[in-house]
Amino acid sequence: MLPGIGFSELLLLGLAALIIVGPKDLPLMMRRVGQFVGKGRAMAREFQAAFEDIARQSELDELRKEIESLKRDNAMQDAAADLAAVEADINSAVMAQHPQAEAPSKPQPTEPIEPTEVPDDAQLTGAPDAPDSTDIKKTGDDAA
């Protein structure tokens, strides 16, 4: 029953109540004590339920915060993946338009370009920056 009170103590309390209150009023007193104990238990249950609700609410708040942070992290990862995909698309489009922009793995030796003579027709048509035939220098074997 109650902690710390055994059957012998309970029997002693019952006998004292019977002697003090009397046999006529004892059932009425026990009924009121029962109602009082019932109200006390109801209040204790309500108090305990309120604490459990508070604990559940705090756990739910923590779970909501975790879910929101996971959603935010997931949204950040999705955005980073989308940006990486767009960057790859842009890079591939730029590389397709300008294939010479790719850096070769080894430097290629270049051959010297020999100047060519400009035909006289280019001078007659008024082409801008058309070099005169006197401006062309001969290189290599032709310079002898």
C-alpha cells in the first residue's frame, strides 16, 4: 500500500479512528477521506500529464528544429549540385565554341611562318593595311 506503512500500522490507525470518531461517523469520515485521496490523485495525474506534455512538446520542438536543419542542409546541397551542373553546362558550351582554348598537355613546337607576297590587286582595291611589296622581308633560303 503506502510506502513505510505496514499492515500492523494501518490496523492501529483504523482502531484509533474507530475509538476517536466512533462507529456511527466512521463510514462518513472514510468516505470523505476517500474523496480527498481521489482528488489528490486526480491532481497528481493532471500534474504528471502536464509535465509529460511539456516534455513531449520540447522533444517535438527539438525534432522540428532537427528536421528544419536537415531540410536546410538538403536544400543547400541541392542548390550546390544545381550550381555545379549549370557550371558544367556553361564550361562545356564555352569549350565547344572555343576548342583552341583547351590547354595542350605538352607545349607544341611552332614552325616559323614565312611571309608571303601580297598581290598587286590588293593594293589596287584599297585593302586597309595592305603591305607594300617592298615591306616584305625575305627570310631563310631566299635572303641570299
